[in-house]
Amino acid sequence: MQLRKIKEQIYWLGAIDWDRRLFDSLIPLPDGTTYNAYLIKGSEKTVLLDTVDPPMTDELMAQLEGVDKIDFIVSHHAEQDHSGSIPRVLERFPKAKVVVTPKAKGMLIDLLKINENTFVTVEDGETMSLGDKTLKFIHTPWVHWPETMVTYLEEDRILFSCDFYGSHIASTDLFVIDQGRVYEAAKRYFAEIMMPFRNVITKNIEKLKEYDIRIIAPSHGQIYDQPAWIMDAYRDWVMGAPHNSVVLPFVSMHGNTRKLVDYLASGLVKHGIRVELFNLALTDIGKLAMALVDAATIVVGAPTVLAGPHPLAAYATLLANALRPKAQFLSIIGSYGWGGKTVETLAGMIPNLKVEVLAPVLCKGAPSEADFEALDKLAGAIAEKHKSNNFK
């Protein structure tokens, strides 16, 4: 792929990773991804914003063959899918300085062994002139590491947002063409990467309100030339109230927990509540993470294995605890053979969730009429909680 013009003297370069299906050995990538870098040629100085994941370094270097000089390399984020090719770029342009936040400097020295004298650190709000273009550096900690920042190109009103507003999609589209597809990918990206840091991201969103942003150029996915909709989506995901929905991740060994799950789901629907079921033996964990963004209530369906919860149910519970969604209520349903501590174990796995735990329903063996009546009460309790909180 060649350099692609965004605006006069502003270019996309980077790599499209069509084949990648897993990020950090954890996050599913059903549509691959891109590693976006950007080149800005000012009248006096030239700057490269970010690089690419190390396996794609040769592609980036080929794109830079016709570039005479790079004065600065802006590293928004130390993670290697953004920074990993900086050493190779410095070999090609040894006079270039690496522009980072103070926290990023130490991290890049640790990760990439870059010489300390190569760095220029910038404070929050500091500007840099390229001649006829001005960069403003805005610190955005915990989007999604502590050292992150974004860059605002004042004259062209472009926000180079790094992971902020990104999406994992491998596509030759330079700008967003299919908004529906990008919305889903961006929500998955937010759920898996950004959601644990909602409280800090709120402050970063507020910080960006003062800027006239006409284009958002993220480090993954396509460029937003009509950015209002993705900024509105982030405000809802981060600051909006939970929706009138229940997420129900479950696993069933012999069908009994599944009977409880299906009965509860039907009861919740009768109360006008949206329900999303996730069979943990089959599900894309990223889809579960996306559903957690909006849900008001989480109900875990877990059979008992060797006196504790099924490992897949435990994994889903640990995931929810790590992602810290804005759900306000949680319960547990399931079946057991002779006894155990499924409820106690799962309840101990959610210290990060500020939820009210509703009465669990566990049955011995196959569910009885009394168990179904308990599920009716649980559905009613969830409906009342949603109604009293005016969840829509």
C-alpha cells in the first residue's frame, strides 16, 4: 500500500492486517485490523505520528522510501502495535526525535531500548510548530494505558486519536464508508479495551469538547471524516445510563441450567426487558463484552463442577469484573448435583463491580415447580429494579 493523501501535505501510511484474528492472545479480531501511521509535511518540519506492529515494519519502511527527512516521530502510546517499528525508523532517520509524554519515555526505553537522548517530552497542552502547521499535544491518560496522548492539528482540525475512537477492521477504505459496520467494530473495541477506564475516559472526553474536530484519524480502523456520530456513541457508552437489558452468559452440562436460562429469559421478555443469551461453550467473547457495555443486569448461568462453578462461567465472571461495565444488578442461576459453593465463589470474583446482588436460584438436579416460581420472582425483581431506575 502506498502513501494515501488525507488533506494537503497530510498522509496515511501503515499496514492492513487481513489475517490477524487475536490481539494480546485474548481479544478476538473477526475482521482483522489496521495499524495506522500518519505523515505530516510542514513547511519547515516533517513529523511521523506512530508506526506499525513489528511484523509489518517492512511495509512501513517501503512507504517511507520517498520521504527525504523526518524531524519528529510522535509516539502516542507505548504499546508495540503503535511503537514497535520506531527503532527501524530511527535507523533510517537517525536525527529524528521521538516526541512522548513524560510517562511514555520510560516505558519506551524499557520496551524498545531506545536511547534516552532521542526523546523530547511534551506537557499537556504543549504545541509544536512545523512551520505552516501546528501540533497540539493533549494528554489522555488511561486511553488505555497511563502514558497515552492524542495530537490535534490546529490548522486542519484533525484529531490524531491513537486508540481513542479506534476500531479493528481490515479494509482498504481510507475513510468510514459503512457506518453500521464500523459502529459495531468500534463498540467491540471500546468494550474490550476502553470500558475498564470509563471514569477517566469521561474526563478525556470533556477535555476534547473545546476543540473543533472535523476529522478523527485513529491508529486502528478507518478515518472519520464525519466524526460527530462516533463521539456521540462514546459519550453514550461511557456516560449514558444502562439500558433496559439483561446479559445472560451461561454454560449447561446436562441441560438443567439451560432450562433455567430459557425460562428466566422468557419471563424477562414478558416484563418488556431485552435479553441477550451467550452460551459460553460457543460464544465469541467479544460479543459478550459488547453486550456488557449497555446492560443494566448480568445473570450468570453456572452448573456446579466439583463443588464450584463451571470454569467457563468463572471465566465470564472474571471477564466482567475486569471490564467493569456499568451494570447495577447481578444474579446467579444454575443446577448442582449434591452441593457446593458456586454462588459464594462467583460472588467473590466481582470486587470491581458496584452491583446489587439479587437472590440467586440454584436447583438440585432438574428444576422443579418451586425453582420455576423462584425464577418468576427473580424476573419480577429485575423488572422492578429496571422500572424504578427508569432504564430505557
